[in-house]
Amino acid sequence: MGFTTIIPAAGQGKRMGTEINKLFLEINGETIIRQTVAVFQEIDSCEQIFIAAHPGEVELMEEHLKDFSKVAGIIPGGQERQHSINEVLKVLIDTEVVMVHDGARPFITQEKIDQLYQDALTKDAVILAVQAKDTIKQVINGVVEHTYDRSTMWQVQTPQAFKRDIILKAYEQAEAQNYLGTDDASLVERAGCKVHISNGDYDNIKITTHEDLIIAHSILEKRGICDV
């Protein structure tokens, strides 16, 4: 048995400042969401993919991804990312590991996904992350309150992988307590499960702003697959 991928894609990308969902923007002739889904489509251990789409874009997303055989369903998402993922979790039945990946991270590699999956089989809850390059400070009302030891700081990415029972329990608890976390791992941590780190990749950026599009083209050029 392999893993199921959940890709939240219901956000409107307000920080991008576009009239359309940023996931339908093209990079090098292909939309962001298709590039993201394509990586998981080619992985043998990925058994099925569910997309949490904006309720008004379900039919558009179905048409856009109809040629990906592993896309098992396009589910109407909720108001927040967490709500969208929860809607998909409710329809999952037969899967050992659940992997959640941002639709706006098209540069994840098959190698990193395979690595994460193998780690999840033995560690129950594993997330991709890279060590922070910059010093991290806690700031309240414009005043620095605390400077953290950079050697202990990690920038968290996706995918994040969990045994199915663990993430279901975490989401059920969060829903019952009306708790909204910043990522899936924060819910699992809150439910009392240890979350382990698997080394990520600095190229695995989340495309959020126009500046990220410039970086995205640079990554493709570095990989030798960008039409200049």
C-alpha cells in the first residue's frame, strides 16, 4: 500500500494580485497546478491524488486536470486551508499514509517525496524542512523581544506526511476545539505526536508573489528546462 496526496488549491492568491487563482498562472508554458500534480502522478508509491479546490472552480479544475489518472477527486474546499484539507480527509478510507502538499510548490522532486514517504512509514509524522539561513527574531509592536538560536531554526515546507490515523485524530481534535493552525504538523504536534524533520530543498519554494515567479524561472533555467 502506498500513500494518498492531498493538494490544497482553494486559495485565491491575493498577495499575487491577479484576478485568477494563481495556480492557473503559467510558468514556462504550463500552469503551476499541473506542474505540481505531474510530479506526484509519476511516483509509483502515490496511489491517488485529491485536490481541494475553491467551490467556484471545481468544474474548471476537473477539466484542467482530467488527463491525470491518479486524480481521484476534486473536493470543494473550505474558507481556510485547514478546512479544505479536512473536507478531503473525510472521504479518505483505504490509505496508510497521507501526504499534504501545497499546490503552489511545483518544484518538489520525486526524490524528496520518496524520501519523505519512507521516513513516514517508520516515524509516523514527518515534514520537509530546510535550516534557516537568516537570524530569526520575535518582534512585538515593532520591538525585538527575543533572538532565537539560528542553529535550531528550520523553515518548514511541504509535503508533510502522516500515518492516516494520526492526521485524522489531529484534525478531529482541532475541529472540536475550533483551533486553526498554520500547517498540518502544528495540529499533529498539538495532538501529542512527535513530528520529525526530513531534509528539504531550498528550490522547493511556494509561489506567492510576483517576485517568486522570477525565482521560479531561475530554478527552471538551473534545471535546464526553461524556454528563454
